[in-house]
Amino acid sequence: MAEIGDDVPLADRIRGKTVHQRGARESVESNSSTSSGSSEQDGEDGGTYMDNSPWVFMPEPLFIKIFLQLRARDVLNAGQCCKRWYKLSKDDYIWRKYFRQEFNVDPSIQLKRGAESWRAEYRRLTNNVPMVMTDVLTFHSHQVLHVSFSHNGKMFATCSKDGFVIVWNSAYPTTIRDSYDMRKLSWKYTQFSQFNQSDTLLLVSGVHFGSPHSTSGEIAVFTVQNGFKLKCRVTNRPYDIFGTWFSDQHLLSGDLSWLAHLVSSSILWLNKANQEVDSEHTPVRSQMYKFYNRNASSIRAIMVANCPWLSDEAEVKKEGEKEKGTSDAEQKSSDDEPGTSSGDRRAGNPLSHYQMSQDVDSDEEQDEGVDDGQDPRAAEDVPYQLLVGDQVDYASPIQYLQEFRQEYEESYYESSDDCLEDDEDDGDDEELSEGEDDLENMCPKYLIFSTGSKTYTPHQIGFKRITSVNFPRRIDPGPSLRERIALRDRQRELQVIMAEMSPEEIRLQYILQNEEPPMEPNWANYEAVAGRFDKVDKLIDLHGHIIGMGLSPDHRYLYVNSRPWPKNCVIRNPLDPPAIAQEIDIHVIDLMTLKKVGKMLRAHKAYTPNTECFFIFLDVCDNYVASGAEDMHAYLWDRYYGVCLAKYQHADVVNSVAFNPRDNEMLVTTSDDYEIRIWRSLSKAKKLGIPIVNRASEFRKQKSNRPPPPPQQQHQHCMRSFV
């Protein structure tokens, strides 16, 4: 390479060359100015080579072979020499090699559809990935648990264990827009926030003060425009159901009722965001679903996805039924069964069932031979792998099925924006006070939540299809006050009389009145009480503790953080879940087919035991996937190619990450170190004039796809994969 470098025009600026070298240089310099007298012309370049130039006889394949031996930056510099070299330096074959080698992309993965070239993709992953730390926000005085952006990208909100919710302006430099101390409302801390589609309201979820085992929480709604004012408050139990916007003016909350030992019901309520009503007969909430929970589990982490393809499927199904004359018999499968489900300094956001009483009889052990609705393929697991040597600083790639990349670009263009526009209302608050219009002609949706059936820790993803919602316009006033008092007095008299009667006399009284004596249902027998509850349409078992979920911007794909259980583990006590791995897996589920289309095994870290396991939120944008971790870093992957690109340092656990939905080159990370850090791309940092001092760690120039260690290494270190 040294001999070649002495003759190339890159040496033009070097002094003290031989006469022969100067002659060669002069012949090359004349290429850009001479238009005749050459043996080879390039009309596109507009320049020619002299007949006596040695570069005339250099074939392009040899040029490319030489360029492949250089670094990417050297090739760019060589392209500035002359027009022919500039053209050759843009050859996509060269940049495909650079791209795959430096970013560790599998050779079988083709160029993303819609991308300009491999060179453009190389430039994007070099200049347009959030990489430069531009702001460090330290207003919170405790662990920062969550961050969320407004849809217009102009604001983001953070929640913390200090009890505050803060709304920030996302422009550089970042400033506080509004804040509120929720401890005034008897909140212990704030844990989750979400803007509505029109960015006029902010949903804030939090935990109430109470006993150490209390599951009481609350949701508050604030106005964002024209002042940060409290609009309404809604009870929410358990608190780790979080809550979510159902439409622009309606939100979902939860309630938990215990029916028997380890058996409960989860009720989801649809609430109006504006509860300033003119009449006591106008409803502000309506029961939406009631689910059956077994083995001390419950519904958690609810979210709503807009699914316009469901309406198309419904039309096709109706047409098919008309042609057949009869509908297909309902397939009975376990997928149709409903999911069953310390101190303030404790790290992160713990589960609401933390340290439950473990008074379980031995006869209540679970039959592990029964499959609770999961795809048989989901039961397959891989041996626990320890990242050894230089693999410690590398996060595994997301391995997608081939169908994901085939559908990725199509799903991007078939966005759910149309559904989101249905939820939007540009009217003012007075026009939205009734809160009914945004439920009419509603786009089909999926209610998504985490739950369980074998133990109280969430290990299943549940899906419930929502096609229409009937929110009552008026409440039936019922009996008058005088009638209610008379009814209460009669019931009390009847209770006194029945208390003096024997069970046989009571039974005879019911027989004489042609009535059946009231009997308490056997809540432990689901088949006997199934008619009292709503069914879950689909359950996907991830065989591990689910600690975070995130939707893609088009609502087509669901990304899930989970910490896997040991392979072939047997759960004998629902209040004693299996040990969970230290590494976090990411699963990718296609909401159009409700099947897993990708997974990432044993990548970013988590260390807390399952009894204290808390949420590690992840976020997805058009180009990237990011997640927090307990190893004091957040990680970022390219969404299409699946490779890990960077990790972002903190001084403690990273609880949450969020991309700016209008600018994928801006990422916010929050941590237990009380800090909020904002990361922008090299390109944006240069435009803003920000010194490029603090940078994230890049995963570049990896020579392999990080194969698993040999079996003897796995056996030697396998115990380190567990808490």
C-alpha cells in the first residue's frame, strides 16, 4: 500500500517529490482540464486522461480492489482528487463491504427498501444516530423512572420518585415548561406519563402512599396548553397497570377485586378526560372489560394499538360467511382463555405484588403439562450464554424472521396515521367537553397488556380486539331516595328474620317462593364462572418476566423486554416464580398476524431478583430501537438491520428511553442517578454548534456476529446468568 500511495494524486500536497512523481502528478492534474488527446474519455465526468498517464490503463476493478484496502475516510479523501476517482469512490459495491464489515451486518440482509444506497446507509449510521450528549438535566431529586414525548416532538415529560412530573421543552437548550408536585395529592411518586394525540392533555400515573404491600395508584390528567392545570383524577389499581389514552379525550384505568384465594378479577374502565359535567346524570366512566385472573396474577401495563387492517379482515370474513352460508365453528383453544393472572429507596419501579404472602397449600401446585395458550414454538429456549472477553461490551443483534424485512417497509407506508387522525379534534375545550365524538367511527384497536397464568409475575402478552365502544350518554337515575331507604329497611328486617332461622327453614322458604337459594360461585373453577368474564382473544407466553413493552410508530409491531426463565422450569408455587436471567431478551410481535417475527437473546443487562424486578422501558422509532438496562447503560439498535449501534452511559440503572417522534436523531435517557441525558446525532450537534465532547460508545468494526461460546464455557459460567 505504501508504494501505491506514493503514486496516487493524494500525494500532490507533499513536497520534495522526484521529477518522475511530479510528471505523473501533472498528467493527473491535466485530466480535469483537458478535453481532447486522451485514449479514454468519461463524458459523465467531463474530464480526460492524457495518453501518457499511467492511470489511463488502470482498470476500474483494480481501483475498487485498492479502495477496499483503505479506510472509509481515506476513500472519501481520495474521491476529492479527480472526477474519475470521485465516481469510483461512490461505487456501492465498496460501501456495501464497508457497511457490513464495520456495522457487523449479516451478509444475507439486503439493502433496506427505500434506502438510496449502501453509501447513504453508511452515512446515516455514522452521522444520524443519536451519539452526542448535548444536555444533562438534574432538576429531579430522586430516581427518574420514565420519559415520554409529545406527538409533535416539542415537549417531553419525566416522572420521578421525588413525586414531581416535569414537562420540558425539547429545543436546545432544554428548559422546564411546567412541573407539578404530586405529593400534594398524597402520591408517593410518579411512574408513567403519556400525551394524548392532540398534545393538549397529559396523563400521569402514580403510586399512593400506604402500607408496604399497598397496590393503590391513581391517574391524573393535566392540560398542557394555556397553563398546566389538573383536569381530573381517576383511581388505578394495581398501580402498575399504568393507564393509557384510548382516544384523544378518553383514557383507560384499572381496578382489581379479589374473589378467592389467588383468584381475582381485573376491570378496565373507560374514563372521560373532562369530568366537569353539567348534570349528575351524565356519566364520566364506563366499564369496558372484566377479566379473570388466576394464581395471584393481574392485568398490567395496558396499551392501545390502532389496527386499521382489522376492519379489512372483518369485511373479508363477512363476505366469506355469506358465501358459505354458515360461519366456522369457534375453535376451542387455550388461547381463548383469559389470562390469569419495601422501602422507597428500592431501585426502580417495583411490581405491585412485591413480597406477597406465600401461604399456598401443596395441593394447589400447577400442572405444568397444560399449555396455557402459547405457541408450541414459544416454549423453545436457548442455552444461557455468558458474554465473555470482548463480548462483554457488545449487545447481541435482533434476529428477525425473513417475513419481517419483507413487510417492514410496507408497514411503514401503511401507517396508522389515518386512525390517529380519527382521534384528533381541532376544536377547543368547550367543543370537546361532551367527549363523545372521538368514539364514533372509531378505528379498530387492540388492547394489549401483560398478564400471567402460572405465577403472579407477568409472563404472557394478552390481546383483546376492540371494534366499537358504547359509552352511555346518560345514567339511569334509579329509585328515589325515599324508595332506596325503604328498600334498605326491608333488607335489614329480612336479615334479622333469616338470622333466627335454621338452614333447612331458609331452604324451605326459598322453595315456597319458587326461588333458588343464593350460592357463592366456585371462583377457583374457571369453567363454572367463565360466563361472568370477558375472553382474551390471544395469549403469547414469553416464558419469562415481562418488564417493558413498546409499539412501533405505525402500531404494526410490538417490542417486548423480558427476562427469561430457565429452560424446562416447573412452577410449583405461583407465589414463588422461577429465577430469572440477568440478561434481557427483546421479542418482536407482528400485530397483523399476532406471531413473533424477531427476537434478541441475552443482550442488555438486568440484575434485580424477580421479587424486586422493575420496569425497563424501551422505545421504537422509524429507524431505531432503544432500551434501558441495569448495567448503567442504555442501548440502541438499528430497527431494520437489527445490529446494536451504541450504548449510552449513566452512573446507575437506566429506567427509560424515548425518541423524539419528529426527530429520530434525538434520544432521551433517564436513570436512577437522578439525571436526564439528551443525546443528539453528530449532524445535529454540528448544526447547533454544540462541542462534540461527550459521546456514546459505538459498536463498530466488529469482525463477527458474536457466536456463542463453546459448550464448556457455557457450562462453566452458566450460573452467572442468574440472580
